[in-house]
Amino acid sequence: MFDIGFLELLICAVIALLVLGPERLPTAARAAGRWVGAARRMVSQFSSELDRQLKAEELREELRKAGDVGLDDVQKTVRGALDEAKKYEHMILPDGKGHQQTPMSKGTAADAAPSETSGDQDDSPTPDNSSAPKQVPPGSPDKRS
């Protein structure tokens, strides 16, 4: 990264020893080491995140290409099947008529079932006596007041 040789590092160490003195130099060296380590970690995190983003973008592009190819194949297959079905359309539909009902769609099972009601039954609704109060004979023990 930086083109710093051993001689430049030795000169920096001598200047730091003269400026800081032997008492504060170890503390300053530890702080400088922490800063350099933090900077290296930040650079490595940045580069790994950049690599991950590039790989994700390449994967998205590959998926986009693969998805487009698959969609075209499906469309071609469906169109081919429809063209094949149109060849045999004259066998199913009579001439001059559009859509004809099939025997299954003409009626339902409920329509085909015989009617269970007879003509002598009264179709009028019967009154519901469940909501009316019950008549209790006088003198019975269940008399309500």
C-alpha cells in the first residue's frame, strides 16, 4: 500500500523517542498499533463487502438471463401446443357453430335428481310454537308466576 521502507520507519521511531520520551513512547506505540489495526479491519471489511456486492450483482444478472430464457421456452411451448390443438379443432366443434356445451355442462346432478316433494303437501310455512309460552294446567307444581 504505502512504500515505506525500513529506514523511514527507523527515522520515525527515533523522532518519536526524542519527542515523546521513553516514558510515553510505549503508550503511544500501543495507540498507534490500535489505530493501524482498526484501519486495516475497516479496509478489509470494505473490500469484503464490495466483493459480496459484486458477486450478488453477477448472480442477479445470471438469474435474470436464465429467467428470460426459461420464459421464452415456455411461451414457445404453449404456442406450439395451441397451434397443435387448432389443427384438431374441427374434430371437436361442429361446422358453423362456435362453442358448444358438452353433455357434462348441460345439467347438474341436482337437476337430474327426481323431485321429492309431492303435490298434496302444503308448502306454506308452519307456525313456530317454540317461542310461545307454554300453557301450564292450574294446580300443577311447575306453575310460573
